[in-house]
Amino acid sequence: MSADDDARVGDGLPIQEASRLLGVPAPTLRSWERRHGIPTTPRSPGGHRRYSAAALEEVRLMRDEVARGLKASAAARAVRALLDRDDPAQVWVERMLAASAALDPTAVRAVLDEAFAELGLPAALDSVLMPGMRRVGNLWESGRCDVGQEHLTTEAVRGWLARITTLAPAPTVSGTALLACGPRDLHTLGLEALAALLAHRGIGCRVLGARTPQRTLVTALAATEAAAIVVVSHLPTHRRQAVESLAAVAGKGVPLFYAGNGFASVDARVGVPGTWLGESLAEAADLVAAAVLPPA
């Protein structure tokens, strides 16, 4: 949605205009509202739906969750959780967005420091950092912020994660967890956040980066005393190559895990070697730690 489109929203757009802007058929918009309550749209005096800027954001997030492979019911739950104004963590999310809009990386990191101190690292990542970055990405995709703001915020967050990881205690287990994107997957921020959590659990990590070729993962496994392997795929269209990477390192005696929206549906996980890490970074870290750390 362009700035001109955003200015035209006013008291709300009719459903056909919202459909055009978002690329979602009008019958689908009606179905999402009727079945899943996304979005809550005001009506005109004649009873017609009117899509406010907030409603458009809800639908855009819903559209993106479905595109990543979630069923509509699960996508609606994810959107409601992301935009839950009653969640105390939303205070930090909104402050993070304000710092991002002000192009102030120091303020972005300060918000994350406060959230870490108040909520602890797992909740700061799951409830503030990752939702905040999804909101920034949504603003960029919709044309409501420029790529410079998105890049500045991403680098501020990445620097904060690197500092948090560096300040973690020394590893308490031998071996290193190898964290990799699938061969077609670009986004590493979730892996960097998982690495920070694992570091604070006493597990050293090596993030292999975006678009990790299968041969690179195999070589890293051969060259490293690997404690665990995690492969992430974000889109259903990228899933097959990620599964091939998982298969290439399966059966080597190293705990194997996978994550990302490419595996969000139950059907997408059938026959995939390894353990599904779920949608929470905190739960993912717990699963890896349970496989790697010695019993208490």
C-alpha cells in the first residue's frame, strides 16, 4: 500500500478497495472476518464493511501468515497474539516501533535492554523482539516505512543480539550447535535469537547463515564437534531443499532439529528427519538443551 493509498483510508475503505490493495479476494476477506474475527471492521450507516488502517494491518498480517503455510485458524491466532493490546509486552513493542520510526538504533537497543531486564531473555525475544521485527517488516512491505528504516532496525537488533550472546557465560558442554537456513532461505534473525538463548543455556553455537548450501552443512558437520543441528525454512516453497539438507546430515548421531513457517502445518512435517522446534524460541531452546545438556 502506497502513501497515497494510506492517506485515502480515512474512515475506512470499502471491501473491494481493500481487496485490491491487499491482493486478497473479497470472498476470502468476508470468510476471515466471519469465521476467524480478522479483522474487526466498522460498518457504514448502510451496513457495509469499512477497513481502517488498523484493520488493513490485521488482514495484511493474516495474508502473510497464510502465505507462509499456516491454516487460516492458526494464522488468526498468530495475528491476535501479535496485536494483543492487553499483553504487557506490547508496551515494549510499541516503543520499539517508535524508536524504529525515529531512526534511532540506540533507542531500539535500549528498549530491548529494558525488556530483557524486566521479562527475562526468553520472553524479551518471543514477546518483544520477534513481534516487533515482524511489525517493522509488515510496515516496509506495505510501503509505510522505507527500506532504510527496516535495515537500520534490523542491524540494531542484530547488534543487540550479538552483544547479548557475547556476554553469555562460557559454554558448559563440549561441541557446538550448528544453526543454518535452508538453501533457499534468507532470514537469519530467528537463528541469531536462538543462538543467544542457547548461549545463555551454556551451549555454544555457530550460525552458518542465509542460504546455507547442503554441502556446507555436511562439511561443517564433518569439521566440527557438533552438539546439535538446526535447519530453518521460512516458506513452503523453500521447504523441499531444507528437507534435503536435513536428510543429508541425518543418522550421524547428532540431535537434529528443524523450524520455521515452512514446516508450520502438520502435513509439512510428515517424514521430515529430526524434531520440530515449534513456534516459540523459548520452547525451541528448551528442546535443544534437553538433547544436549547432561541430566541435572
